[in-house]
Amino acid sequence: MKRKWGMLVAAFLALSILAGCGGQSKAPASGGGSSDLPAQVQKIKDAGVLRVGVKEDVPKFGYLDPTKNVHEGMEIDLAKRIAKEIFGDESKVQFTGVNAKTRGPALDNGEIDLVIATFTITEERKNSWNFSDPYFTDNVGFLVLADSGITSWKDLNGKTIGVAQSASTRKALTEQAEKDGIKVDFLEFATYPEIKAALDSRRIDAFSVDQSILWGYKDDKNVMLPDKFAPQEYGIASKKSNTELAEYVNNIIKGMKETGELDQLYEKWGLK
């Protein structure tokens, strides 16, 4: 009897030791299970901040309010949402102002992790960067001076259109002009305020970019033409080699679409 009792005690002790070892191996990692993050996302978490390139001159999307020195807009909220997913804290995001010409190089040289800056998805651009599913769709439109006498796209035949450097607008309008048998000239500018100033001073006859951007520059001196072309789908861009980060971000966008969170952002910023 004593022998059987001793064997039972020994077996119990052995099981206790094994259970203890197993418990230690399954203990949660510090930071709330960060070991479950893809390596490229974990690298961002370890750095302590998500670096995002955003527009600073596009009201409702990405705008740096000069009176408060605060970034605001739908795309700013998207960046904060991704930061919250990674860190559990939406404030851990660092914004860098970019434009159509600088956003791609800023990704390539590692200055930023993501671009959320009215970046239109095109097949050509997919060869250089990763893009999420679209989070917004728009069309190319036109602002003209109210007293210009221009009332339609075809009235721009022989006129000069102001566009942003490296934007997809020029290509889209060139193709449309060839299709419609008209001729237009272009002047390129680094920023949207520069294009608006050129319109106000009559250096150009029309300011063309996505309509949602144009509405931020609409005033009592200009009008929006009814014509619109070339649907523009905006996506969140990442460096081509950062495929894990791209997939992680895309899953967030998919989830926001499914839950209606993306629709709430449209409503918040008056985009629908």
C-alpha cells in the first residue's frame, strides 16, 4: 500500500512540474500579445510611432490648420485608427506633409511607413508601391472663374489647365481631350494653393483635380463645372517590400467597411 501511495505522489509531482513549465511558455508577451503582430508591424510598434505621409492643403482629407497647428481630416482619422490598432493609442502617429511629387520617394527612402494622401490607385503605381483596397472614390473635375464664360469641358479647348505635379490628373485629361477632339495645355504646380492662386490671377483658365479636393477651394469667385471624368480610387500606400504591413492595413480598411466605420467618417467630414 505504501509503495502504491509513493508512486501516486511521484506521478502527481511530475505532472505538477510539467504543468508549471507549460504555463510559463504560454504567458502573454508584454504589450498585450505583440508577438502576434507581423514582423513589419512589430517593427513599427517597437519604434513607438507610426509615421504617415499626409496632405496638409486638402480640407476634409488632410489639412494642417494654421490657427491650431493641428492636422485634421478623414485621412488623418484613418492614420489615427491604424495607430490605435497597432499601439492601442491613436496619438502614436507622426504626420509628415507630402504632395503628389514627394509622397512616393518618402516611402521609398524609409522616411515614412504609409502614405494616406488622396493617392489614386493605378496599375502603373501598383508596380512601385502596395495599395490597400480603396477607401474613397472620386472623379476629376474643374474649377473656373465665375466670370470666365466657361461652362463646360469643351469650352476649355485651347485653354490652359492647372494641375498638380506627378498627379494622375494630367494623363486622364490628355486621354479625354484626344477622345473628344479638343486641345488643352497644362501648367503643373507643387501645391493646390498655388494652383488656386494661379486661377485667381488668371494665369490658368481652370484648376483641375479630384472634385472632393476642389470643394475645399470653392469660393464666390469660382464655379465647379458639371463635367467629371476618370474615377479616382484612393488607397493607403506602403513600400513595395512591406507586404506584411500592407496586408495588415488592408484588413483594417476591410473591417471599417464591414462595420460601417468608414461611412461614419464620410458623414463626419461631409464627403457623401
